[in-house]
Amino acid sequence: MTPAQTLRQIYDLTEGLVLLSLSNEQNFPSTSGNMTENFEITVSTAAAMTVALKNVSYGDIYTELQANRCFNIKMLDGALLTLRYRFRAGAVCEHSLTYFPCPDLAHFQNEPEIYLEDEVYADIISRNIVTFPVRFDFSDDVGKFVEIDHPLSHMTLGQYKNCRIPVCSPLTPLAFGSFILRNFYNTAFRKYTDQLPTSALSFHKTIAANERKIPHLVCCE
């Protein structure tokens, strides 16, 4: 995928969620650089994302990200989606795709009957739900790469420092959006699946041979 195609997918994902009334706040991407040389797609408030690396409570992380509007998309339940990509000579060299759900769903779970008719809330009104962040990272920096222990492309769950589940390749914006909707808003996903933007485009595979031998995610064939 090219930088232009990636940027277009972020717009398509954002506009699609807005049109389906799954998002009520959004920041369209900002860019810097030249698409044929060094190019970055991010949000203007991306500097606030550094809080996610600090040793503070998840509630504090979420509060600071929300206060600084550090997101591309804010879902109706408060979840924040942020997509950042970097390209070098037209090829993706880094990305960070994050899902930070609202840490407090009490107002949905205390009065579930109010939300039962709305598909976007159907999957979060159970009291036994525990929210946790999800992050997809990719870097082609061979200095950081350690086969299995630090895959080039990987998924991290719950901010665990050493949780790096191998992913077959960098993730496209629409693939990331589909993953979040399918797994955390499945009722809405099944209802609106025909109206959500899709694409057959993908990034090149980066998974190492030994990483294929352990549990990993396949996002393209």
C-alpha cells in the first residue's frame, strides 16, 4: 500500500463510522513530509500519546488522551482509536494503531435497559466486562527486532510490557478498524457489515519463520 492509499483508508474509516453513527467525535489526520520520501500520517495532538508509555494508571492515561483529544475517532462509548503511520521512500516503515476503551462503563452497565436497543452498546452492558487497551505496532528497525521476542509487527494487549503477539504484516487502517469492530462491537459490526468500507489492499508480510510456529495473527493471505 502506498502512503496515499493509507491516508485514503483513514478518511474512509473515519467517515464510515460517522455516517453509521458509531462515532460522535473525530479528528481527521494531519500529514507531514513528501509521499515519495519521508512521510508521516498522524493527528495534530499526537505528542500527548507519550502518556501511554508512562507508569501511571490506565484511568490516568485515558483521561489525558481524551483531554488532549489525542485520537482519530471517539466511539459513542468513549473508546479512542488513534492511527499513526510513517513511510520511507513510499514504503511503510512504522505504525502505531491503538484502541483505548473507556475505563469506566458503569453508566452503561447500571442502566442496561436504556441501551439494549442501540447496537453500539449491546456488547458493553454486561457487568463482567473488563476494558483493556489494544495496540498494533510495526517497525522495520532491525535494531529493535528479536525473532519471537520482538516481532517487526506485533499486537500488545493490556499495556503488558512483554506482550508482543506476532502479526503477519503491518495492519492497514481498514483492517484495524474491522478488527476492533468485529471483536468489541460485534452486534453493530454484524448489522452494518455491508455498509462498512472494505479493501483488498494490504502491506507486505514481515513475519519471521519461527514466529509462524507459535500463536500469531494473520491479517492477509
